[in-house]
Amino acid sequence: MKLQLTQCTQQDLVRLREFIAIKNPQAAKRYSQRLKKHISKLLDHPAMGHPVEELPGVRELVAGDYVVRYIVLNDELTVLRIWHGKEAWP
């Protein structure tokens, strides 16, 4: 399975890492690595996340403190957005 990140997802990753790095650059690196590890697990287990009722075809994975929304089409998993659980849905 191929992994695709939308431009919004790439911006989300930068934004989240920069926010943590303000107080603790090492923690930002750790959180980033953990989040990427959770996302890579989706490649082997794309049904790990639960369906999002109001968005047909979209699934959601809670990865620690973060929420990852994604879709799977054919042999491609596309991560749509990522945000911290305390943030409002972007």
C-alpha cells in the first residue's frame, strides 16, 4: 500500500511539531516520530481507525494525543488531516 499526505497534512505536521518545539525541541522530535509510526501501521492495517459517520469513506485513528483522518482508495492510503485532540477539528 502506498502512503499519500495531502498538503494540509504536511502543514499540520509542521504546525504541531513547531508548537511543541517552542518549549521542548526533543519532545517535538519524539512526538513526530511516534505519530509517523502510528501512520505507518495503517499501511498494514488500514481498517485500524474507525469510520467517521458524517464523512462517508473517511476513517479516523486516535494516535496518542492526536487524531488522524484518512481515506483508503484502491492501494493508496491518503492522510487528510492531523490535529491534537484538544484542538477543534480544523
